[in-house]
Amino acid sequence: MWVVVLLGCIAGHLDASPPPGHSPEAPADTGAPEGLPGDTDTAGDTGEDTAKVDTADPHDDPVEEALAAEQFYAFGELQEVRLYLDEATINALNRDARRGQSEYLAGDVVVNGARFDHIGVRIKGSSTLRDFDDKPSLKIKFNAFEKGRDFAGLERITLNNMVEDSTQTKEVLVYRIFREAGVLGSRANHAALYVNDELYGLYTNLETADDHWLGSRFADPSGELFEANDGADFTRGGVGNWESASGTGDAAPLDAVVAALRGAGDDYFADLDTVVHMDQFFDFWAWSLLVGNVDGYPWTLNDCYVYADPLDASRLQFAPWGVDESWNAGAPSVWSSASGALAAGCMRNEACKAEFVARMPARLEQLAAFDVAGWHALDAASSAEVLAADTRRTFRLDAVEAARAELLTTIAGWPDRIREAMRL
């Protein structure tokens, strides 16, 4: 099913003239046809994309925006993004990507029929970095050049190219599981991306962590949000690898964890709970294991966000990011060998370690109640036509189908592997 979002609250942002690549007689689509149109993939970012809180547009209705955003990220609903860039801009974006730069350049975009002119576009990625000669991951920023503009209350759209995920579905499934488990995280589904009316293929449409993301989850979104770059940890050397994603960039909440780790006594959980929401961290940590996401904190020192909630004494809460390598074959066996200082300290403390283990059976029961196979089927059905037509995908269609079958088998057997590894 295609979702068309035409919002009255953003009508003032739309331009009636056709974007580049359209003749006056052939205006931009206001929706998708029944089948595929006949028009002929995460990783961390390269460079900063710090989100600062913009002044709210007085014409926006928060309730309408929240509903529209919910539609845009509705699970199993394919979205359509049409990007219009001139050749000089494409060449400049390609050059920036090859040089490791990430400046937003101007283009136009039509999102499910809602058109915005003069928005910002940049290529993103590290190991998944590709340019427009291939299949780039992109960030589209509505307010890059005109402050206060948004789509459905969203400042940015993040489109991941899935070039390292042979299933073409891991991100969508993993973020769904985290959210169903009550763990702080982004919403995700799939989108068909067109560039100058050429199909660039199927993408993960991932909710961007920024001040709007915080505002939909916390009563006070003015706190510090940090993204973990390579080497980010709660050590003297690791603090500098957390990048500010929203707020002022004040690292005091991170430094407080470093100090608490140095001073932790026998009651490790309680000592750290003053600066980290330890119940929430245990949930984040456990569910990362339950989906095999060990290519991120606390096993690998990257790929997560932390938020210091001002209404909770700035205690940190964790959110997953970069989950496309989940369900790694050897993941359960590494459950107790996390290298991140916060988890490693817990594993060295017998009481803290025992508490983490004691909570796992309830989470395994919760996972068993999730219809992951049904979610996969719904997502696969919604994106099948675009996947088949995606000539830029890294994997052959038969390889995708084989990888998906293997993934479902892995997921079905994952709880038993966790029980064996943890001796539950």
C-alpha cells in the first residue's frame, strides 16, 4: 500500500511550479500509481549534522504533525521520495562524499505528493558510503536553508541504502522489535527513492534522532543528545568520541558517568544509577543481545545514542543505531564480554551481573510473543515490487530471498542459543 500524506499545515511550504525534470504539462505526482511507475543503501555519518532546536512554526498543528509522522513511519507502508537535483549538484555531492565532507546542498523533493523546494541534501555513511553513481544513503533536511520548515514535524529524512544487508529488511525488523519491547528507538519502514524520476531503489526510511525525535519521546527535549562515533565510551579517552546531535554539546552528563565508574563500589548498579538510568540501560543492553546487535555499544564502541533527560537529573538513556548487522552468527556467546566500560564494569561486579542474567528470562518470553515472522511478511509484501525493480541493489533477488529464509530460521532459534550461552 502506498501512503499519500497531503498536509494542510504544510501547504504554505509548497511551490506550485513543477520541479526540475518536469514539464509544465506534467506536474509532480500527488500519489503513486497502482503498480510500479515506469521511471527508469548504516552506519555512522561522515561529518557533523548537529541538530539545534528551531523556533516552532506557529502554523503547525502538533497533533496533525504527530499523526502525519506516524503515517510516514507506519510499519509495512511503503513511502515514496522523489528528489530533484541538477547535474552540478550531483557532481558536487559525489565529490564531497569522496573527500569525506558532508555539506548540505540545495535540491527539491516530493514526499508522498507533498513538494518542498530548496531543501538540503547530503550523502551519508561510513562503510556504506556510496555516491550517486551507485546507491547513496542520504539525509534530506527541510530546514537547511529556510529555518522552521518541516515535513510532518520532521526536520530530516534519513534514507539508508542497505548495501551491506542481504536481507534488505534487518533495520526495519530490529527497530520494530526495540520499540515493541519499550526500548527508546527510532521508527522505520521502507521507501522507494527516485532521483530526477529515475528509480534509485528500495531504502530503509529511518526516523532521524534530533530535537523533534526527542520532543516526541520526552517532556523536556532540551537536554544533551549524543551519537557514539568509533571509540565512544565512558572513559577519559572515549568521551571525546561522542558527537553532539542535539543540545549545546555540554559533555557534563558523559563526564559524570566517567566519574561514577571510577568511584563505583560494591553496589555497582545503585552507584551508576545516579547518572545512568540503569533499568533502561539493562533493557537496551539485553534487547541488543536478543537481536544479535553486537556491532554497537556496549560490544563495539559506536552505533548508539544517549540522551541526558533534564527531568531525570540528566541520567543517560540509550537508543540503538546502525543495526543492519544484527543476528550475527556468533553473537550469543559474547553476551558477557562487552568492551564498553559501563557493561564491562557490571560484568565484573557479581551482583550486577547476576541481576542482568536474572532479568533475561522475562525478556525471552516477551520476544517469543512477538510475531516477527508476520512482521517480516507484511514488510516484504509492501516492498516487493520496488525490491524487484531495484537495479542498484547489491544483492541478486534470489540471494535476498535465500538470506531472508535463513534470517527467519536464525530468529526462530535465537532464544535457545541465548539460553544455552547464558545457562538459563
